[in-house]
Amino acid sequence: MNADEFRAIALSHAGAVESEHMSHPDFRVGGKIFATLGYTDARHGVVMLPPDEQPRFVREHPETFTPVKGAWGERGSTQVLLDRVSADTLREAMTIAWRKRAPKKLPGDGRRRAPR
């Protein structure tokens, strides 16, 4: 997995747009960040998992997923080592993060988000 593949998976989600936060590319839906690239370095990304989902990803893929340090990590922000994550695993984690942040109705097209 590389940054371009991470970006493509993020932008494949309905209503996703790329923006920037603290000098890092981020991906938002409904104005809310669900993923970030380049934190803490170019080898990593972050997905904003629900706190109850984070332990499963860390347990099942300890070489790939790590909670971000501090309060953000306690709230579900989870670092992803790009060269260790498969596309399928990242897509699963990112879809969960997207669902957490997506509004019930996506702006502009009236579609409803995928059920949880």
C-alpha cells in the first residue's frame, strides 16, 4: 500500500473529499475527517475508528494498526503502517471510519449512507 492507494480508497467513499489539516492531507465526509495521510510520517496514515472497533484491528493486525498517542487514540484515532496493510483490510477499516463520520443523508445526492 502506498499513499496514492490510500488516497484512492478514501476517495472511493460516497461524499468523500480531500482537504488538509495541520499540513497533512485528510479525507472528509460531511466536513468531518475520517482518515489522514502522513501522520506521523510518510509511511503512515490514520483512520478515525470508533473506540469499540479499534481494539479489534490492533489485536488482529498488531504490526499494522496502533492507537495514536494520547486522547485522540483513546477516541479511536488509529495509525496505519502503509507498507503492512492490505487493500482489503484498509478498505474495511476506512469504511468503518467513514460510517462513523458520514451524515445520515449525503449532501447533494440524497443517498443514505450504508447501514452500520
